[in-house]
Amino acid sequence: MGDYLKCFRCDTCGARFIVNKEPHNKFYSNYYQCPACHFWYGVKEDNSFLKAMVSDEQLENARRIEEVLKENEALVPLKAFLDIPCEICGKAVTEWTEENVKIAVDGFGWGHTKCWNSDIGQLRQTVKLVNKIQNRG
């Protein structure tokens, strides 16, 4: 918005406005004209809008957004897991729980919690566990 930014309030009509340059007719007056009622004599500087833009709450929100963006950047490599099909039902796994991830990392495969807790899921886990034990021995 430029290097020059000021907020004003019109005492005549109550309008508030922001400008980013000096008044056009500086030789006529050193005042701004209200964009709503077009009077210049009631226009006074008012920084309430700028204060609202940089309030403590807004600053905290901006800081929080920076943290969230950093977290999102760290999660980008995990996009590869979005379309992995469930080993039981074949549908994409969209729910990720600590249990689902642990089962996958342990070598049992990807699946929904509901699918792993089904009879078929329990049987597959048991078979893979037995195969894993036999391959060690």
C-alpha cells in the first residue's frame, strides 16, 4: 500500500477511511475530504483501524499461522500415504491412528481400524505374525 498510510475519521458523518498518499489539493487545504459526505472540515486522524489490524489477537494469529505452515511443510512427504489401499477391503485408508501406523510399520500392512478388528483382519495379522516368527527361526 505504499510508504504513506493513514487512517481518518469524519466527525460530520462518522465514516472512517484509509489513504496511502498526501491530499491532492494541498495548496487548497492540508485536509482530506471524506469519501462519504465530501466535507473536509470534520476529517481527523484516527488510528483505530490500524490498531485493530495489529492488535495482540491479530499478532498471535499471525504467529500461529507461521507455526501451522511449518507443520504443514513437515507433513508434505506423508502425502504418499493418502491413496494406499486397505489390505482387507481395498478402499483408500483415510483415517490414520497411532494403531494403524504401528501395524503398518511392524510389517502387517495398511488397513482401516475397523478392518483390522474384523475376523478377516485378525486372521491376516495372525498369519503374518506366524510367518514372521517362522522366518526368524
